[in-house]
Amino acid sequence: MSSVQFPLVIAQAAPGGGFMDTLPLLLGVLALMYFVILRPQQKQAKEQQALLSSLKKGDDVITSAGIIGKITAVLDDKFVQVEIATGTKVRMLKSSVQARVNVEAAKADSAEPKKEEK
């Protein structure tokens, strides 16, 4: 039997490499995370804060629990009173209001008869 010997190759680091080579990649990943995750989240938080600060008596709203009602009073910076049924008023946090809704448009959409297709 003949023994075959393979030469031992030792990888040498390039001079001046290391962290400086990976820095552009790291900065690119951080910039991507900012534009994909953080920026839209900040924009959504600003829109929600603008909605909460503009709530007034008579607005039709939907809560985070899915309850649709009409604001009957803005009690202070944190609370509103919402009428969820005739004569049923609840006090809730402003932060639980998800959006304004147009109840009349929703009623009109549901009142239209659906046509059957053949």
C-alpha cells in the first residue's frame, strides 16, 4: 500500500479584514429592519393617536372588542362614554376605540337585496 499525503492548507485571514468587512452588511440589515418594521409601526401609532385625540360626541366608533356604538360624552383624556344600544351606555378607555365607522353606510349596504346569479 502506498500512502498518499495531502498537503495541509492553512487559511490565512486577509490583513485589515474582520469587523470592517461585515459592517456594511450589518448596516444594511439594520436599515432594512427600520423601513420594514419600525417605520410603518410608528406611522400607525401616530394615526391611532390622531384618531383618539379627535374623538368627539356623536362619532360612531368600533372598539377593539368589535362593539359598535356612538360616543355620547368625552369624559376626559382617557375615558369616553359610548352608547352601545338604546339606553345602554358604557364608560370605556379611549385607547380601546379602534376606528370611526359610518353606520348609515353600513346599514345601506346590508339593506340592499342580493341578486342571484344563474
